[in-house]
Amino acid sequence: MIIYKSNKNWWGDISHLYRSWTMTRVVRAVLLIGLYTTALCVLQIHFLEDTIEMNLGPQVFSLLGVVLSILLVFRTNTAYDRWWEGRKQWGALVNHCRNLAITAAATFPADYKKEKHQMAVYISNFCIALKEHLREGTRLDELISVSEEDMAVYKTKAHVPNHISLQIHYMVERFHRERIITPEDHRNFKPQLQALLDILGACERIKKTPIPFSYNVYLKIFITAYGLLLPLAMIPQFDYYAIPIVMFVFFAFIGVELMAGEIEDPFGLDCNDLPTGDIAHNIKNNVFEILDERSGLEHKVEREEYAKVF
């Protein structure tokens, strides 16, 4: 995710555009439409001016532009809603993990340092596993302080975050049965334990339910047809000036569509996706400070690079 300060550096913010794979695609598409318009200009002005007049009328395109704008507003709002909901879920995950760690630190006996450390490991690994689970699948090599026994079990699981949540439940339930924590303390754990799976399910819903395919294809066809036909309305009135006009209009329409497509899945590594990796490791540092009385920075990782993977 690109980190910036709002309204601090106008030209500096604009310079971030070159880092976006989406913007690279936009520029390529605009250049193609520019070449196409140039070819039509040469054909119309120098070869067909006295034979065929290719003029569809700008009024029709004005009406179509309004319709297309309405569709794009719906498209980008829908994509942003998914991005913002994903951010809210990960914000809630931060809060619930901290609450779970504080509850464990306050209720586990003071001499249960090994168990507190293990709880910190479980909570941290749940978040680290979740961020990759929402991409291409959990990377076990990223998990911290995992025993050989646990690693062998994780390798057999298709849903590693689910299993780590189960391990947290097992620990709390065992302490309750052995009367290490009171029934009141046990009840205090329940909301935080349930919240982990609620957030997991909400993120999976965002990941696995993209915009309906037919709507997505229809919008792409509409934008493509609009861009290919627009020069026929612009060239008779503006001659070669139609080239930058068409390129600018196409830049606006296709840019909105491609940016919406980028943030529609907010858990990836595009430059405008959520920094879930950084959030997961911040949670790790927080829970180790609470439960283990030391920072989780001993497991320091490099900051993730958010860029389109070719």
C-alpha cells in the first residue's frame, strides 16, 4: 500500500502513479487508443475526406458518456466498499488480538510464563497465516516459534488459520477444565475467541465473492466500444486535435475501471492493496509485549513490497 500524507505534496502524490501496475496498464491502453485514433485521422483526412464521411455525431456519445459514468460510479463504489470493509475487519482483528492477549495476561497465573509465550505465538501465527491464506495459501516458513510436531500437523491442513484458532481454543478450554482460570474468566475469553473466526469468515467472503462476472464483462465491452467509436465523432470536428481529446476521455474511463479492479481484492500485493502483512506483524509485536514482556521484534521481517507480481 502506498503511504502518503493528504494535502502535503501535490506533485509528489502524483509522482506515485508510476509505481502502480494499474497505471501502467492504463497508459498502455491510452497509447493504443491514441495510435488507433491517429490511424483513423490519417484515413479520414487524407484518403476518405471526399468519399466517405465518418461522423456519428457527438450528441450520441454525450448521452452514452453519461450512462457509462453512472455504471463506473457504481463499479468504483462497490470496489471501494470491499476495500474499506477489508480494512475494518483487519482493524477489528488488531483490537481483538490485543484484547485476547490482555485477557490471557491478566488471567493466567504469574508463573505460567511458558503458556503465555505459547499464547503469544498462537495469536501471532494466526494473523501471519491469515494474511497469506487470503492470497495464495499459507506460507508455513513465515510462522514463528513452531515446533516440529506442530509443523508436521500444519502441513496436513488445508486451512491453517482455522487450526491455529482451534489450538487457542484448546488451551483456554484446558485451563478452564483444570480450574487454572475461573468460569468468569472463561466467559471473558469467549467473545475474543469467536471474533477471530468471525473476522476470518468476513475476509474470506470478500476474497471469494468478486463482482458478478457478467457485469464485469459488460462494462469492459461498453468502455472498449465507446473508445473505438469515439474518434468517429471527434475527427470530423477537431481533425488531429481529436487524438489528445480521445486519449484523455479514454484515460478517465478506463482508469476508473482498472483502479476499481485493483482494489476489488484488497488482500493482495498491488500497490493500493491493504498492508495486511505489516498489520499482522504489528499485532505480533503487540501481543509479545503484553504476554511475553518483550517485543516481538526478535522475529523481525522485511517490510512487504506492495507491487504487482508479473
